[in-house]
Amino acid sequence: MELPSDALLAQIINAASDAIICVDQRQQITFFNDGAAHIFGYDAPEVIGEKLDRLIPARFHAAHRSHVRNFAHSPVPARRMAERSRVTGLRKDGSEFAAEASISKVMSDNGPLYAVILRDVSDERAAAHSNERLLVEMQRAVRARDDLLGLVSHDLRNPVNAVRMLAGAILRSAAEGEALPPHVAEHASVMQQAASQMDALIQDLLDVTRIEAGRLLMAPQPMASALLVAGALETMRPIAESRGLRLSSKVEPGTPPVMADPDRITQVFSNLIGNALRFSPDGEEVWIEAHVAAPLVTFSVHDRGAGITPEELPFVFDRFWQAKRTNRSGAGLGLSICRGIVHALGGQIWIVSDVGKGTVVSFTLPMAGEEPTA
Ligand SMILES: Nc1ncnc2c1ncn2[C@@H]1O[C@H](COP(=O)(O)OP(=O)(O)OP(=O)(O)O)[C@@H](O)[C@H]1O
Ligand SMILES: [Mg+2]
């Protein structure tokens, strides 16, 4: 390999963006490259022959001199940047900046010389500081929002349940033949329904907060897949029948049991089937399929409803997201909660949809006895 000529080396050193400064034994500057001129704001002739102290804030002079003395007497030929702590530089205009410096000892004909290579890191530091500050502020805002959401949801449940129970008591009196003013039973029924809706929404908000905070508790246990599906159908049948929709299932024979929290999986199925029913035309069919794909079991909810456009599909799992043109009941929390529950149980959830043809929402659960994959 051919070594570069002295002239070429000089060019390389001069063009380096780092400051390269040489000082002699008396700490007088003997070399000052273009990088140093750029960083410190001096032209080379202004500082050649001057003490290195010119480039260091006064309060660091004593410490710096003792550093150099120690280094002069140490057998270590060079210290690299990583071995040195950050230093502070002083520009011609009096401003200071954070820098990273390395120093090496070189023997010349006139005795030892010290070569300092220094990099201005004030921009990096400022950027890192402002990023850290932003991150802390963001985390604080998210925590405050979640705390508020949790608190409000929790404290709303009691009064809402009181309304629901009292409306139920009025309805029971009416059913038992008590004479009530006209419309009271009708109003009580509306109140009860509204309070139930409110309670469901509060539950969802609480779940979302728990998922966000990673505090969604699961009690997985081995559950027969066919039983989970049958339970889900039974829960949702009254809603389907009220709309004249058929509800059915196709569980592949031999589908093994899964690890599931039964209440939470009922919640997943209720939302998925609820969505499927809501977006299906009257008289249509909604069905659940289940089959094994070891070590997982895949469950899917099928409808022949309106479908979801490819543009909307990426957003359906976002909290509070609902397609604009669709039937706007609910809060847009169901799918994000389903995803939180399925993930917490070690499964995955996804949607395939064809506009005008229908939608299939599938999720997996680990087979009982298998380690969760997520
Ligand atoms: N089976 C489906 N067919 C067509 N669109 C659907 C289907 N399931 C979900 N979507 C679309 O995704 C949106 C989000 O669904 P998600 O279950 O999260 O909320 P929601 O049902 O609107 O309200 P919530 O579940 O909180 O009561 C729905 O509003 C709808 O636009
Ligand atoms: Mg829903």
C-alpha cells in the first residue's frame, strides 16, 4: 500500500471538520487546522504562538493544566475520545460550547508535542435534551389522560348503576300489577336501556385504559373451542333474532381446547358478532368458524354485510375509529379492546374484507398445553 505524501496528509488534516490543534510543551499553539478555525471562530494566524488557554473558559484553566501535566508524565501515548469526559470550548466571540476531545503525545525533534482533536457536540446535546424533554412531557400527558379516563369511568359506574337498578325496580312494580301513571313504565324502560348502554361504554373505557397501561388482567384456562363458540352464539342469538338474522357455526371436528379467559373471549365474540350483525342486511347470515392451525386455533366471524374499504381497513383497530358512512352506534372501541384481549392471551387478530361482499374477522388463541406465541 502506498503511503500518502506529506502534502496530501496536510490537505487531509486541514480539510477535516474536527478541530485539530497542536501545542508544544509550553502549551503554545503550533498548528490550527481549518476545522478548528471554523469551530472556534479564529483564523490560524490569530492563535498560532498563543497559549491553549485562549480556547478554554477561565474557570477550567487550572484543571486543564493539571490534566496536561499528568498526561505528559503518564506512559499512555494517546487518549481516545471515548476515554475522555466532555470538555467545554471557548469561541472567539466569548460563547462556550460542549465538545468531545482526544489528545495524543507525539515526539518531535523539538521534544514532545500534543495533538488535540476536538468535536463540537453542542448541537447533538441540544437535540438530545429537547428530545428527552418532549418524551417526558408526552409520557406525562398520556399518564394524566389515562388517570383521568380511569377515574371518570370508575366514578361514573356507581351512579349509572343506581339509575339502572331503580328503573328496573319501577319495571318490576309495573309487571307485578302496581298502578302507575301513564308512560312511567315506558320511560323506565328507556332509562334502563340508556343506563345499560352507558355502563357498557364505561366498561369499554375502563378496558381501554387498562390495555393502554398494560394492566388488563387475564385468567386463562383450558376451554373447549366448541363450547366457547356455542356460548358466544347463545349470548348473541336474541339480538340476531330481533333483526331476523341467522346465526350459525362451523367448528372443524377435532378442534382442540384453547387457553382462554372465558369472560374476555365472550367479550371478543360479542363485539365481533355485534359488528357483523350491525353491518348485515336484514335476513342475512352471520357465522363463526373454528379450525386448528397448530399450535394455535383460529376462530373467525363471517358476515355478508357492507364490508370495509381498503383505505379504511388500516384504521379499524384504532381507538374511537369508525367508518364515516356506516351505522354510527357504539364508540369505536370494540375492535381495539378485542385486539388488546387477544394479544394478552398470546394470539393475533386480523380482518379481511370485500366491499359489498362481506367481512371476516379472525383471531387465534394458543392450544391448551402450548406456550403462548406473543
Ligand atoms: N363486520 C364489519 N363490517 C363492516 N364494518 C365494520 C365491521 N366491523 C367493524 N367495522 C368498522 O370498524 C369500525 C370500528 O369497529 P369497532 O367494533 O371498533 O367500533 P364500533 O362497533 O363502531 O363501536 P363499539 O364496538 O365501541 O360499540 C366500525 O364502526 C365500522 O366502521
Ligand atoms: Mg363494535
